[in-house]
Amino acid sequence: MALQPHRSTAPRRLAPGLAGALVAALATLPGGLVAQDYSSAANLPRVVIPTHNQPSMRTAAAARRGSGQLYPWRKNITATVFWVGERPTARNPTPNHKSSWDQQWVQNFGGYDNPDPGARVACHTTSDFRPKGFAPGLNPFYIALPYNDVKSYRSHKPEAARVIPWFKRMNPRPGRTVLKGRWVQIYHDGRSCYAQWEDCGPWVTDDWRYVFGGAPPKNRANGGAGIDISPSIRDYLSLKSGEKCHWRFVEASQVPHGPWKRYGTRQAAPPANGQDLESKRRYLEYLRKLRDQQYRQRSLSELQR
């Protein structure tokens, strides 16, 4: 059964059958992390934290350690569409046959990520969003943000260890990025999706005050764009270039199943502290609980069939 788009309102009951129940539960709440509703004043997403995930009063340093970290939203950010293999134009002078961290981006992706809607698969029913003609070798849900943490293959930028929340936790060797492959959640018009940070931009690569500090983007080109999104994100969210969205960082263990996990197996770095294994363990535990719950709800006649 195909995953349905993420919506902000949870279903009142589980769909019949284990598979339907799993799809309904996973597709409605992003990985069990948050539920979203709407602010009547500004029509912005308001994060509602389940009681079991409510953080205690801890220092800022301690709050950055595990997968329970909730990062702040960057709200009302202008998005522009870019793609792997994009050729330079007057509005985008930088070619995208390679990224800031991948010198063979097109080859590793598997080809040209054609943004033409007629050249794409974009189907919520089958949960498939990609270019036609090939299965991407990398996640087709990718973004660019205007900061690069490395200044050479031998060193990081001087502020990187101070401003990147997970830098010390990952403890990288000199010159190795801690940004490539990081997950973000993107919200637009009542729907959210997940994507990975794969390039730097739009336009600048030193705007850490916006990316990590919450300041407005310092770029003023293309309507002050602060995030580049891939064609798959555009299609999934119906988010046109130049429109506003909200985004925030999430930990890998907080990312639910969806089309953003259908293609691509490469990660910039393994999740810290065994988070990926812990996520799988929690998911299997959830399946067992759901199976037992449905078993208990069956009538005697159903069990005797």
C-alpha cells in the first residue's frame, strides 16, 4: 500500500489490517516526532510535542546530544528550485554537475535530474518522485543551504565547531564536512516532507547566522531565497520556485518512512551513537505492539476462523 502525503491531522482510527494501520500511522505523524496544527494568527505550523518526548530543563549543550533534539523552524523562507546537472544561467551562474562536497554528483546521482514535469514521475498514490528513465543512486529529495563548513580538504571554517549543533558530537577529522546528508523537514501549505542537505547555496556559502542562528537570509537575489529545493520536493509539496516554506533540521532517527527513503543508500557519515539502529529497534517494537493491539480487538468468532 502506498504512503499518502503527510497531513497535519491524525486519523481517528487505524485503517483495517496491519499494513493499512502502519501506513496510516506513519504517513500522518512524521516519525512520531511531532504533530502539526495551525496558528490562527499567522497560519504557521505550531509544534506539539508528545508527553513522552517532552524535554526536561537541561542546558543547551546537553540538549544537543541525542536523537530527541528538536531544532527550531526557519519560517517564511523563499525557496527556489535547483537540480543535479543544472546548467549555468543568468539567474544561477553556478553549474550543478558537481556539488560543494561531491565532485561527481551527476554520476553518483545516476544522471540528469530533469526538472521538466513531463520528464518526471510524481505520484502520491505510488509514493514515487523521481526523474523518468532511471532509479536515482542518491536521494532525489535534496536541498542546498547557504553555508559550507569546510574551507579546504584539511580544515574547517573557524566558526564551524561553535555554530553547528552536532559538530562536537560527530567529532570529524579536519576538513571533513558534517553537513552533507543532514536531514531537514520542509513544510508548505499543510504538508511536510523530508530531504537531505547535498549542496551549498543559494548564492552564498557563509551565512551561518541564518542557517544556525535564526537571522534572515543575507542573500537578496531571487526574492531573498534561503533554500534550494529539488524537483521531487517541488512536486511532493506543490511548492513553486519563489514561494515561501518553513524548514528545520531533524535527526536521522526522527525521519519517517516515505519517498525520501526509497532511493539512494549513501550517507555523508553514519548516524552518531547508533541512532539508526535505535530507530529500527523502535520501529520493530511499534510493529509488535500494533499487531498485539489488533489481535486483542478481534472478536472470538474472528479468531476462530
